[in-house]
Amino acid sequence: MVAELVRQRVVAVGSPVHDAFRAVLRHRFLPEADVDDVYRDAAVVTHRSPDGVPISSSSQPSVMAQMLEQLAVRPGHRVLEVGTGTGYNAALLATLVGPQGSITTVDVDPAICVAARRRLLDSGATNVSVVAGDGWMGVGGRGLFDRIEATVGVSDLSTAWITRLEGNGVLVAPLWLRAGLQASVAFRRTKGGLESTSVEPCAFMRLRGAGAGDPAYERVGEWTVGFDKPDPEKAALVGQLLQEPPEVEPAPALDPGWFTGIALRRPDAISFFSTRREGALVCCGILDPSVSGIAMIASSPGVGSTMQVFGGELARRRLLGLIETEEPIDVRSLTIRAIPAGVTVDGRGALAVLRRRNFSFVIDRRTPVRVV
């Protein structure tokens, strides 16, 4: 597994993150999973809601490693982790900070905390405190943190995290942008807010609790559908369209970042995913209510990509037209500024301005955004 992380150039041999992954055995945190699944570069679902939606997992190792690289943890650091899960990431963090550092990890599910605490102790991670509570609210009485990492998808940033972050600290969070499009963003403080130092692609399960915001995922049959914002009418239309088998054809030539370019600019962008034994099936495209159609590109491990169309030719033509005309955007090329709510933002020239309860997120690649 670690050799695969090196092959992907996520970590370098001998780096602190590389050595942490070598030192911490993942199967100790996934005792009920098949060992072949444990040591693949894939997420392993550990808990589901009553209707079958995954709500907790051990994240994909390459994504975990990339986020730890973004976090830039050093020996002696104090780290807050939001989203304990199995405890595997907390054990990696504990290795990175060493005996002089400390990890506080918080999860909203008390049962998850009990299991993670036991596995962390069994693995020898004695510098980790597991706290049951709503991580959106932070943790009280523990001072400031050099690093804060959210390992759950969020659509906003908690002000409690910002107040607990050291002045020169780093906050890394999987930020929901649009239509299921997420990015792991490393933020540092700047005058007037926070600014990204790096942005990487990712996909995480959504935060649970008070900070979850409006649900932008809908369960439709075997699919979890990501909308830009909650829309019961669109969800009903999707359910109706998916009842019929799609028209399937080879996918057109696609530039990396094709969907990012569409999702940041088009309100009709939509994404689907389905978790299966052989890996996640991910579909991205558009929902066009005006023609009652869906056109999307479906991708799965070992199978490749196909175009799938529900509802007719017009949706297909529209998606092909967007693929041809919309400039692809590499998530890694983005800069994201988080401006506190109440501050007027001049977003002229920006790719997108996402207004959330606590922060407005100004997304760009080139033109600096002026805060008034």
C-alpha cells in the first residue's frame, strides 16, 4: 500500500508521512475487513445509516496522505482532528507529532469513539485523546492548536475552529464546492480571513451534527446524488429518470478537470456515486429539467468511462456541448479565500463566490479578489 502511495507520488520515500504510514498498521483499525481490502488504496465503509447510506469509513489512504502533507504536521505540535472514524488517521497524526506532541480527536458518535479509543490504545498511541461530541463546536478547555484537520466533508468552516487555531497554524478541511465537487483545502490566516495554501481533489462523507447544513445529498435507489443545494423536485425527477435503463456509449475524450469547469459555472451540474465491492462507481454530468434528461460520464475502477443518458438526445447534446466549450479546471490550480460573513466581497473576475453561513468562499485562479 505504501509503495502505491510512492508510485502515485503522494509521498516520498523517507518523508515523515511515508514513515508514519509504514509504522501504523491499518488492519488494526479495520479488524472486521478483508485484509486485501484494507491494504488497497480505497476507502472502507465501516458504518451505514438505516437506509444504507455510508456515514463513516476509513478514508482512501492516498487522500489521507495528501491531506497530511497539506497539514504539514511537525514533532511537538498540538493537533485537533474533527471526525475520529476508526482512529487510523489519529494514529498517523500521533506518529507525526511524536511523544512531545498531542492529538485531540472528536466524533459525534459515542460508539465510534469507544471503538477508536480501544484500537488506539492497542496500537500504542498514548498521546491521543478521544472526545465524544460535536466537532463542529470544537473542544473546550484544551487551549490552541497548531493544526486542525477535518476528516469529514463540510460546506462551511466552523468559527470555533478558527478561534482555536494558532496565529500561524494550518486548517485543512474537505470543502464542498458545488454538485458533489469537493476539495481538500489547506488554509492559513490572512488579513481579512483565510487563504488557501494548497487545494487537492478529494471525496469525503458529510459532517453530521449541528454544522452539517442543508442536506445536499439525496438517496435515490442505489445512488447517492449530490446537488448544489437541496431540491426535492429535482430529486424526484432524478428518481423518475433512473427507473429506465440508460443509453450507453463510449465516453468522449475528456480533459482532466472537465467536470470541475462545469460544476463551478453551471447550476445544472450533478453528480452520483454508488459504493460497491469492486470500488466506487462515480458519475458526473448535468440534469436538465427543461428536457427531463440526465447525461453523465460514469467511471469505475478497471472498467473505464462511458456516457450514460437518461431521457433523450437533448441532454446528451447539451453535455457534449459543455465538454467542448467549457474550459477544464484543475482543482489544484484554484485559490480559495474564506471571507467572514458580514464582510462585503467584491467577486468580480472570480470563478465563483459561494456564500455560506459563516464564510463566503471566493474561488479563483488568477485575479486577486478585493475585500471592501
